[in-house]
Amino acid sequence: MKFNPSVGVDNVFKTRLISRDAAAGKVKSEVLQGDKVCAKLKSQVSEMQVQAAGDGASVVKLAVEYDTLDGAPLAAEDQATLTKGYLGLIKAAEAYLVAHPAEFA
């Protein structure tokens, strides 16, 4: 994934799809290449699920599992960067879908 310059991210992220369950609205993927936080990780797997919440709304559940190269937990700043990245991705997808409602109708 290469971001548009307007996003303000210069990195290229490479991921691998592990599984997809369209009926459950669930996707599981592994990050193969990413930013400076990803360089500290041996592995990083995310699982995202979108659930209907009624009246055209939805809830996104996200779980991220990672192993660091040195076995120590990530610093709080790096955890915040990782969280901010995933939330930014979800918000960008949401904004696109709101702007293009017929896209996935």
C-alpha cells in the first residue's frame, strides 16, 4: 500500500492477507514491511471485524498481535504510533465509504 502524499506518510506498507470471512465481516492480515515501529517487530498480525450497529451505523473491532525482535514490550510512544496508524486507516476507509455510498451497496 502506497499512501497518497496528502496523507503525510512517506512509507510503503506491504501486507499479506491471512484470511477473509465476508459473512462475518472479518479480515486478518500480516504486515511484512512498514514504518520505523514495524522495523522493531519480528511479526505483526491484525484482525479487523466490522459489525452492523443498526440504523446504518457499524462498529469496528480491531486486535493487533505482535512480537518484538528483542522480546521486550514496545515503548508507550511506539504503541501509540501503531494504534494511531490503524485508527487512521479505519477512518480513511470510513470517509471514503461515506463519500461513495454506492461503492459497496
